Amino acid sequence: MKQLGLLLFILLLLAPGALAQDMEHEPWTCPEDYDGQTLSIFNWSTYIAEDTVPNFEEACGVTVNYDIYESNEAMLARIRQGNPGYDIIVPSGGTVQRMAEEMLLIPLDLDMIPNVANVIPDLLGAAYDPENEYSLPYQWGTVGVGYRTEVFPDGINSWDQVWDHDGPVAWLEDRQTMLGIAHLILNNDPNSTDPDEINAARDYLIENGGNVVTVAADDGQVLLERGDVDIAVEYNGDILQISWDCECDDYAYAIPDEGSNVWIDNLSIPVDAPNPELAMVFIDYILDAKVGADLTNYIWYASPNQASIESGFIDEEILSDPAIFPPAEQVAKLFAIIDVGAEAEELINNAWDELLIFLGQ
Amino acid sequence: MTRRIRRLQQNGFFLAMPTIAWLFIFFVLPLLIVLVVSFMSRGRGGVAIMPLTLQHYERTFGVFFIILRRSIGLAGLTTIICLLVGYPLAFFISTRRRRLVQQITLFLVILPFWTNFLIRTYAWRILLGEQGTINGLLLSLGMINEPLSMLNTQFAVLVGLVYGFLPFLVLPIFASVERFNFRYVDAAQDLGANDARAFLRVVLPLTMPGVLAGCALVFIPSVGAFVTPDLLGGTKGLMIGNLINKQFGGSGNMPLGSALSIVMMAVVMLSLLIYVMAHRRERGA
């Protein structure tokens, strides 16, 4: 009797999963002739599900080498010095544009990637690669504010609350994002290349950054967690990570109403890739509804895959979280960063150095 | 005879060749490249391109000057604090009668080196944090009502630098004091000097080489410190090392970074020059 109860219990646990499994979805199959070949992937750290690569190896009968990097710059530097043998890289939007201009990417053959039909149409044809000649979206997310709910019981809905907060704040070490937010508030183009506008954005940030104790490279969430800051301007995934780790409601993430930055990481093939055809097969595999959903369920970033979202493969908990999939009216106010060219790049650089110097005065 | 000396000299030159070649290829040449790059313009992605320009030096002595001044100030203060703490410590260690006590205390000075510098500096973040160990202790003892803001200040950088570089000052002073013959103190006192006078006129001058070497060993790495201000300083404790580091990422400005480095090197060279001159005067006196 006891055993029967246990059996029933297990069945009950399995049931919702079994229901969600769309019976119509056929598992992704690998085109033939790739048996025994090798694929080298160069991806951000902690940015793939545990079974994504093993399943691909099994489906295609191939071996995958997997290597990780920590920043677009680090990856770019490696490829610039001559591709050491990678077939797949995952550059962010602006980096795609820059690499395409420097002829560091191989054009994609969309005929080999039928699953491109699964991608959310709004995420295709972004300003950095209008024809998706070189890139297809991998995951996307936003930059916003992570805050301690104890300090802000009513939440944060405006950048003014960040600027005016009487307590320690951490900003993100991402010059174009931070200046872009200031541009947005000053009603300028977030990717402005105008010297006066860039200086105005710099001055706006210096003026409103009196409470900034640190400009953190990518560990604002750690400072928040340790109580060193009350607000951290950060990537949504990082803030979600700490709420997830502590299983508590101490931290929350919000995109202020004025708007913020949206980033899209993309699958691309670097120049001199040893096996570009298998790379395109891999891109098709990632864009499969089930594979893409498993990926998102594991790393908790927003999926660009319409089919994954509609098929119900993605956990409801993730789909209904506005911090991961922001509502449409917020999405409308998000800006993507594009490459601004050498001249504006230098202006932005100088403005950022000056900002760092004067924030601490 | 003279022929033999000449041959020895020739052999000496040949024996030194590998070292000279090494120094030239890996020190002189890179230094020259940095010098040349510092006068070039910034290209896309932060690389150096023609034409030549002085604008990076203008910026170094313009907007960057406050940070340069702060770095020299913090390094100077670090050296003074290390000296005030380190000299008595080195004196204590080298005047122990029992060899074992001396060895143990010396061992304790070196012990922190067994742990990676990055980890030790990171530990200070946990100690100095808003909800860190020190604040927790002071709060529970009722000595303060609100946590002190220690992390992300110049104070935190100073603590980190003194902590990190103190052994570099203790060791050379220890070596100097150990060689010091305490009969000189007896002689000074026989001639009527009190303790303070004997210390200032006899002990200090004779241990000066160790003091100067120790100060140079603390000041030089402090002025270019990067890890300590990066982890402990936040916006208020930013030092020149952090700004140089930022210029060499994919979207930095290598010529500007080179100009900043050259100026930093000049500061270090100047302090070494002071060291050498002071040392020479010591020996001459």
C-alpha cells in the first residue's frame, strides 16, 4: 500500500512534465555525413546547459571542444591574433558589427539553418547585423537595477531613485550602456556620436553619481549580496542568480521606466573556422524549439526562440518573470548598443576615463 | 700580465652576452616600443597609429593629474606607515638573544606570502565590508551604532597596501640591524649620549642602507599598485594603475596607457635616484 502511494506520488510528479511534452515535436535530427568530425565552441562561461553539448555529440556522432571566455574584448583579441581553431563564437551585438567590418566573420548559409524560422521576428535584423548575414541570436537580456527589497519596499521604477538614493550604489563598468542611459534621459540618441552630447551625458552621470562607491566590472550582484551596496546596475541574469541562490525575496530586479539597454548575444562563425558547415548545423541545433528551451531552463536568460516559448517547453516560472521576459511596453523603451566607429569610440573612452576620475572626487 | 687581464675582460664580456641580449630584447626594446607608442595616436580598438602627437601627455598632466598625485600620496603614506611599524618590528626581531625566537618571528613575517596576494586582498573586502567582520564586531560590542563605511575608500587602499608591503620593509631593515654592532651604542653612552641621542646619531645612520632599501621596495610597487585599489578602493580609491589597466582592454587607448606608464616610470626612476643619492651620501659620510 505504501509502495503504491509512492508510485502514485512519482507519477504525479512526472505528469505535468509529460503533459508539457509536445507530442508533435520531433526531436532534432542531425544531417548525415558529419560522423567523426570535430567542432570547437568558444562561449561565455556558465552560458550553456549541461546536456546541450553531449546531446549534440550524440546526435551527430561528433566530438566537441568547448572553451570559455569572460568578455567580448578577450574573445575579440583571440580571434584578431588569428583564429586558433574555433568554429562557433558568441559575440554581443556591437561586437558582431565590429568583427564583420574587420572581416573576422564567415557569412551564414541560412539554407543550412532551417530553424531560423523559430526566432522571434523582432530579434532578427538588428541594427548591428541588418540582414543576419553573420549572426543569429543565442540569448538576450537587459541591463537594469538590482536592489535590496528591504531598502526599497515599493520597488524602483525610475533612474531618479538610483541617482537620489542616500546609500552606496554600484554602477556597471560598461561605458556605452551607462552613457546610453544618460543619453536616453537627456532625450538624445543612446548611441550618439556627437561630442557635445557625449560630454553632456558624462556630466549628467558625474552629477548624479555622488553615491556611487564602485564601478563594478561584472560583480555588482556580489556587492549587493554582501550588503556593500543597496543598488547595483547589473545584467538581469546576475541579479536573478543571487535571488535564486538565496531562495529569498531580499533582492529584486527592475528596468526603470525611462528605459535601459537590451543586449543580444549571437551565434557566429569566426574567419578561418576549421569546420564552418558543422558550425551551421550546430546553430540550427541550438535554434531547435526543445534544445533552446532546455538551454533557457538551465541558464535563465531570455530565449530568442518563438517556438520554444509557444511550445510550452520553457518553464512557466521563467516565462512569467518580467525580469527575464520584460512586458512589451518596457521592451519598446530598450536600446541596443551598436558600434559607433573609431572617432566616437575615442570620445566615449575619454568621457569614461574622466567620469571615473571625477566620480571619486 | 696586461694581456691576461685583457683576455679576462674579453671573456667576461662574452660570458655576459646572454644576459645583455636578454636585457636588450626583453627590457630595453619593449621600453623603447612603449616610449614610441606613447607619442602615437589612438586608432580603432585602442591600437597605436600615426601621426605622432603629444596629446596623451597633455591628458596625463591634465585630467589624470589628480589621480597621479593621489597615487604618489598614497604610496608615500604607505611607506611612512610601514616604516613606523616596520622599523621597531625589525629591531625587535634582530635583537632577540635566542636564535629560535628570532627565527620564529621572522617566519611569522614571511608567513603571509604562503597565501596568494589576490586572496589576501580579497579577504580585506570581507573584513572591511559594510556587513563585514570588523563592523559586526564593533556593532556587537556597542562601540558604534551604524556600520562604518570603510570599504571603497582611500583608507581601505592604505590598509591593503601597508598590509601587503610591510614584509618588504622589515626584511632589509632586519638585515641592517643584525649586522649592527651594539658596542657603538655602549661607546655613545660612555661619551654621554642618552638613549634617544644614541639612536638618532648612531643606530639610525648605521642602519640607513636597510631603511632606504626597504622604503624603495615599498614605495615603488605601491605607486603602481593595481590589485589593491581595484579590490578595495572603489571610485574614491582609484589609482593610476587602474587607469593604465583600462587602456589596454579591447576598447581602451594603448598610446594613452603608454604615456601614463612612462610618466609612472619617471616617478619611480626619480625615487630610485633619490635613493641612490641618499645612499651615496650615507657611504660618503
